[in-house]
Amino acid sequence: MVRAIVTAAGERFVTPLAVSALTGERVFTDLFSLTDEQEIGHIRLAQDCDLVVVAPASADFMAKMALGLAGDLASTALLATDRPILVAPAMNHRMWAHPATQAHRASLAARGVACVGPGTGPLAEGESGPGRMAEVPEIVEAVMSLLAGGPLRGRRAVVTSGPTFEPIDPVRMIANRSSGRQGHAIAAELARLGAEVTLVSGPVAIADPMGCRVVRVETACQMRDAVLAAGPADIAVCAAAVGDWRPETVSERKMKKVPGVAAPVLTLTQNPDILATLSAAGPERPRLVVGFAAETDHRDDNAAKKRAAKGCDWMLANDAVFGAPTNQVRLITADGAEDWPLLDKTEVARRLAARIAAVFGETP
Ligand code: C5P
């Protein structure tokens, strides 16, 4: 979850409404707004987070931070937080080079405030030099490395997500309705807990999760190859809806519909089972292999049988409702089963990642 505070200067560039549309959360602007105070309060706003990012950090705002001024909500929150702080400076190159700004930068650094950028290049005023805000991927990387002190630090994870596309000819394919939401949320959550995550994803219409290496594939065979290439991993979570079959032969040309000629018959062949392959991977086997079982009937029985048949450690049984934002799962392990309530997929991911972290936390 990202909560944004927009300063008065910031409001001249972007409206709080636009920021709110991006974060999906309400945006905070006013220190003295009673509504803000009733709903959350600036002290909680400052503390109820894993990290505070100041982007873009103007020369004026860096000066306020360095001096400990607290005249507005953003600077007050920064004075009230004891969470890690990352600044991404953005200003004119002469302002950046000014001894005052450099002194403020140094005093912030001495207090443990991390800094990403600025980059060098064309600036807003038509000049060029150091002062450009770091590119967003650089800021995300800096955020992830600051957060990487989590319980899964040093662990490698591979996560599969989304559907697979199995071509019939250059324009047709066998696909499924998986959105990738659950797998992507799990990858993001494992990364947030410090794991080094490779997400192998089929074609999806959602954004890449933060802090993960993403490998895009189409077919089940490509997904298997990418998963094996990403290993060895400590953790594998197979959340992709992998097509069970693919056409035995793929026509090089678009198959023609000829009037009076019967419809073609597709002969299918079995795809590799990535979850079963990983579970039987011998010395390279991830220590924890987790699968999903999307079932339309006899869900719990089928899922328990599937866990045994595939040889994975945990199986999450869920109803085969692809694309929904929520999921109701039953976690089946060697020790038994537990039903989780209907939860947002991000919350399922959070719980699962916490359970995974607990497994690794038990290691001496
Ligand atoms: O057999 P079924 O498709 O129901 O199994 C679902 C689980 O197995 C999921 O975790 C899915 O990602 C995984 N799977 C796989 N490779 C396949 C088929 C399923 O990894 N070919």
C-alpha cells in the first residue's frame, strides 16, 4: 500500500486526485485538516509505513528536512517518523551544486537518510547537468534494497503467474482466463520480505510487481524452461494456470476455413507439469514448493490428492474463479489443512508470504 502526501508546491504540478488515482488511497495534503486528523493523524501517518520516499525532493524541501522544520504535513511526518527515508532530489543543477544544498545533503546522509540520484541530463529550464530526478526503476530498486532487511533476505524464490498461450497457428491459440493477479501479488510480497524473486509470467494485462525480475513467456514449455533456468531456488510458488495440453502440431500458416470441408480436428499433447517437475528436482529441489489447485467441484479432496500426486509441500485449494480480486483458499500441508476467509488476493499473498517466512525463520 502506498500513501501519498502532496505538498502545496507539489499541488501546482499534480492534483491530489491524480495521485490518489494512482495509489488507490486517499491523498493527504493538509496538516491542520480535522478530517485527516480524525481518520489517521499525522503521527500515525508517519509511523504506519515501512519506508518514506520523498520524490521529487526539491532544494527547499531538502533544506526543511535538514533543519528539522515542520511547517506542513509532509515535513511534520518526516520529523515524526523513525522509518527509513529515501530522497530522490530533483532541481536545477546550480541549486544542486550550491554549498547550502550540498551541506543539507551531507547532514541528511549523516542521519542515515538514503539518497537516489539525481541523474545528469537535460533539465526543465532547457539547461543540462546533475539535477534530474532518478528514473522510476532506479527509485524502486533503491526502495527494495532498503526494505531487503526482511526475513527472506538471501533467499531466492521463483514464482509462476498468469495463463499460458498454446499456439494452433500464427493467429489462433488455446489460452485461459487467468489474470495473474494472485501470482503477481505473491511475487511482490516475497520481494517485500527481502527475497530475490524471479517471476515467470504468461501474458497478462497487469503491471509488473515491484522489485522482482520478470521473465515473460507464452507457452508452458517456455515457462518450464524459464523456471528451471531461474533456479536453484529456495522457494517455488506455482500460481500460473498452465495449459494442460498444446496442439501436437502448430500450423505455420493460418488454417483456412473452406466451405463444405469439415472443421479441423485438433490433436493435443500433454504439457510438462512444472510444479511436479520442481517437486521432483532432486538435490536442486527448492526447499519449499507451493502449488495452487483451482477446482470447480470436490475442491478440498481434489486439492489434497493433487498435493500428493505432484509432490509439492503446500497446496492452496481455491475455487476456479479466474480474474476476481478476491480468493478463498484452504492451505493444505503435510500437517493438515486450514481454511482462510475470503480475502483480497493481496491479503492472501501477504499471509502466504508470512507463512513462508516463518518456515525459513525456523532454520537455525
Ligand atoms: O493439475 P492442475 O493444473 O490443477 O494443477 C495446478 C497446479 O499445478 C498449479 O500450481 C499450477 O501452477 C501447476 N501446474 C504446473 N504445470 C502444469 C499444470 C499445472 O506447474 N502443466
